[in-house]
Amino acid sequence: MSQPVSPIREPLITGHKTYHDITEDLVSPTEKTTVSWALATMASALLLAYGVFCLIWTFWVGIGSWNVNRTIGWGYDITNFVWWIGIGHAGTLISAILLLFRQKWRTGVNRAAEAMTIFAVMCAGLFPATHTGRPWFDFFMFPYPNTRGPLWVNFNSPLLWDLFAISTYFTVSLLFWYTGLVPDLATVRDRAKGLRRKIYGFFAMGWTGSAKHWQRFESLSLILAGLATPLVLSVHTIVSFDFATSVIPGWHTTIFPPYFVAGAIFSGFAMVQTLMTITRKLLKLEDYITIAHIESMNKVILLTGWIVGTAYLTELFIAWYSGYIYEMFAFYNRVFGPYYWAYIGMMGCNVLSPNIFWIKKFRRNVTITFFMSIFVNIGMWFERYVIIVSTLARDYLPSSWSYYWPSWVEIGIYLGTFGLFFTLYLIFVKVAPVVAVAEVKAILKTAGDQYVGVEAAKKAEAAASH
Amino acid sequence: MKKKDVLFGLYDDEEILLKAVKEARQQHLDIMDVFTPFPVHGMEQALGLAESRLHIAGFVYGMIGTLTAFLGMTWIFTKDYPIIFGGKPFWSVPAFIPITFELTVLFAAIGMTVSFYIVNGQGFGVDNPTLDDRITDDKFCLAFDKSGKSQAEVDQLRDFLKRTGASEVHEKTIEKK
């Protein structure tokens, strides 16, 4: 190695890997089926089946099988929609924004995070589609020439913006993810024989690794990243418009877009941590998803946790400072009203608990990270529940005040989305390399532990003194 | 289908390959292509590849998306179906911004990705010939087109590959469209 070796740069690939080791380690999980994988997939599929049953029940019996009422028209479904769509933000953030910032640690986790994004958006999309009550008419939401007179959708409505934002986000994330996957599918293809080779050959789209193709590939990735960066910020901004453009006290605030985006990144990274801590253990990827990766993500969680916490406190302050009685009541109601427990859950999980990550030892502890990631996701779920349900429960007219608790059908659909999410994730882990093979190889010489870090620096020094 | 005789060397490291490519260019050898398992930095300059024009295409697709969304909504809400929402003007530009932005991104992303696969000659089920299975693993390949060259010239290329550090030198006939 002729480049100077920095002792302070922490290696992102450990175990003195060669290029061939990387291929072997990352592709071999797709080449064998383990019992634990089969059991996990069956369990997820069962959960999914229960969710499908609850969906069928909803359509058979009607929305009356849910506990939403005249006062609280948005309950579990919209809470879960916002929760899942928030989770779906980390993938594109990791792959796009961190690509633009040239953060090398993204390569260890981007593939799985992008897959997670796509599956989370699928789970999210299910809720508004179901919420319409007659999902077979959902195509009415798209503007198309029709026979109902020249009848168009309302382009001024944030709900329609949401439809455009989420379908665009889903499409762009899918393209970005699959394009990145193609060279790795070619790697799988070239190791396989017989039918398996034919199948992977079909999906690898005839990738050869030609220099011109790589040049275009890098150009495409960079521009898709440039496009996806404002996109990822726009999606949750528009989701927050669903609330912010209404005239409900507690919703009608300009802080919503940045606050929602920060919350989305916060919960998205937490879900990435949940998945990564398990995946790296089960697939033995500790050399590629290192403690350094986990620490970087925990730093992001700490930062976004504080942004979210600041937003909560700002909301309270502005409610008081506005002098507007309805706004004040909305926030008094959130903290001390019938859903005080959700507010405590939100504050505890989102604002207090991430502070554990100020301590380096905890940031670098996998077990703590795993439990913290679950806490954060519970907290972010409570946040949406607080915003939606506790606000609606106490509206302008005390005579219509109400209380909402989900029915078994609503809970079942929510559980079903976990089934959908994990089934898809497990299938993905089985059929495709869960870490981007080509990208990891490309950073080996600048992030491998034989090239950077304390150990490598010592060796370089010893070699120089001879 | 045309047959193509290819002479190629497999290198073990991208730095050795990069040096070989630079030397081949200095000697004005006619490189057919270079195949690597990952994008190698400096390769496009070494090969003298022209800058990709994909971003220009992306801009054009994006503009088509912008215009489709903005002009479409303008036509719908001022000519085809004017209706008052909340006392706002028919042509309420600020409300058109989110959808205009989303369609810009959508058109640019889809257009660029499709263009990428078309110019690469890629697609689902396409079976482009590959020289060696290890090129997507850990081998770095420098390939020369043998057809139309005399035996002496081919031997010279073979020597060049060996001298610049290729660990293996092979020949293969591939079918090229």
C-alpha cells in the first residue's frame, strides 16, 4: 500500500477480507436454506395470513368492524400508515443522502435498508387503500380520462399529493434498489449452475461488468441519489400536510414538515438497527456490518431523537405562547387528557431513552442497540397515536367527545403488516445478497482493516522503519 | 449474430489492471473492453471514455415530467373542469407545486433507468456473453479483439498481457450482436 494509513479511521470491513472472501461471505447465504430461516418464514407467513383474514373480515362486514367513530375517524389505520411510511424513510436516506455525503459506512447497510424501505412502503400503502372502505374503487384516485363527465381529482388536496408522493417514492426506491442489485445478481449467476443460473441470469439482465456500463451505472446512481434526496424529504413533508393543512388545533402547525421528517429518519434508523442486529448475527455478517456501522446509526438516532424532542417542546411552548385557547387545550389534552399514557410513552421512548447513546460504550453495544431500536419504534408509534387519536378525541364540541380503542380486526391488520414485512424481508435475504457485494469490494482498499485503522497503521509504520 | 475472437488477460488486482490499461493506451493498443467486479476509480480516464450523457437525458425527462404535471393541472383546472375549492382561484399555482415536483422526479427516474438499460443492451432475460465467471467475483479482465489480426500481432498482445501482470491469459469466441 502506497497510501498513508490513518490510525484514527475505523475499518468498516474486518477480518482481512480478500475480494473472493467478500463474494463468498455475502453470496453463500443465498445458496443454502437453514431450518431457522424456514421456521421464521413460516411464522411470518402465518401472521400475514391472519392479517389477510382480518382484511377480508373488514371488507365482508364493512368498516363498522373497526372502532373508529364519528369523532375519531382516523384511528389505528392512519396511525399505522404514518408509522410504516416513516420507517420507510431510512433506506432511501441511507442510500441517497449518505451517497451524496460520501459516507462509506452506508455500503454495509444500504441494500437491506432499501429493501426495508420498499417493504415498509408496501405495508403503509395498505392502510389508506383499506381506509377508503371500498378498495376496489381506489383507482378513482388517479387522474385519468373517464366516462363520468370530465371529472377530475382535486389536485389541491394534500391527500392527493400524498398519493403522488408515495407512489413516486415507491417507484423510485424500487428502481434505485433493483439497479444496485443487478451487478450482485450477476455475481450470484456466475457462481451458479443449471436452472439456478438461468433464473439469476434472467434477473441479472445480462450484466457483464464492462467499464462503460460501470461508468453509466455510477452516473445513474449519483443522479438517482440526487433525485431521491429531495424526494425522501418531500414524502414525509406531504404526509404531514395531511394534518397541517386541516384546521384542527394541534395539527394546524408549520412545524409539522421538519418534525415529521426528523421523526421518520429517527424511526427508520431504529428499524434498520432492529433488522441489522438480527441479520448480521444470523447470516454471520459481523465483518461487514461492524460495530462502527451500528455506532454511526446510533449517532443518527441520537441526533434525530433530539430534533424530535425539540419539536415536542416547541409545540408545547408555542401552544402557550400563542394565547389561543383551543391550541392550549389541545396540548393540555395531549399531556393530561385521556391518552396521557400515550404521551408518556412517546416522551419516554423518543426523548429520554435515546440519551443513553451519549455514552460510547452503550452506542457500541449490540444488545442495548437492539432493545433501544424497539423502544424508539414503540415511541414513534405512540407519537402518531398521540397526534391522531388524542387530538381527535377532544374536538371543539364537548358533546361529541369520544374515546377510541382498536377492535380486534384493526389490531389484526396491524399484526398482518408485520407478517407481510418480515415475510418479504426473509424472502429477500434468501434470494439476494443482503449486503451490496460490488460496493463493499469498491471500498475494501479504503475501509478494510488491513488498509486502515490502528492495526494497519502499526504495520505500515513497522514496514517503513525497516 | 457475429462471432468474435477475444484474447483476454485476468488480473488479480484493480491497481495492476489500471496500470496495464494506461500502458496499453500509451502503446495505442486497441482495447476491446475492460470488465471488473466493481467500478474502478480512474478507469474511465485511463480508457479515455467519453462522459456519460445519462444526466442530460435525465434532465430532459425531468422537464417533461414538470411540464406534464404543471400544464396538465393548469388545463384541467382552468379549461376542462374549473371548480372552486375553498374560495381559491382556479389557477392556484402553490397548490400545484407538490405534484409537479413528484412527477419531475418520477419521470426523470423512470426515464433514466430505462435509458440506462437500453443503451447498455440489458433487460430481463437478456443473455450477454461473458468471458469468465470470475469477473463478477475477484478477477479484473482486459480484453482485446483478435479478429483481423495476424498471428504476430496476437502474440504481441499476449506478451503484453503477461508482462503487465495478468495472472491468466485466455482466448474465447463469443457471439456478439
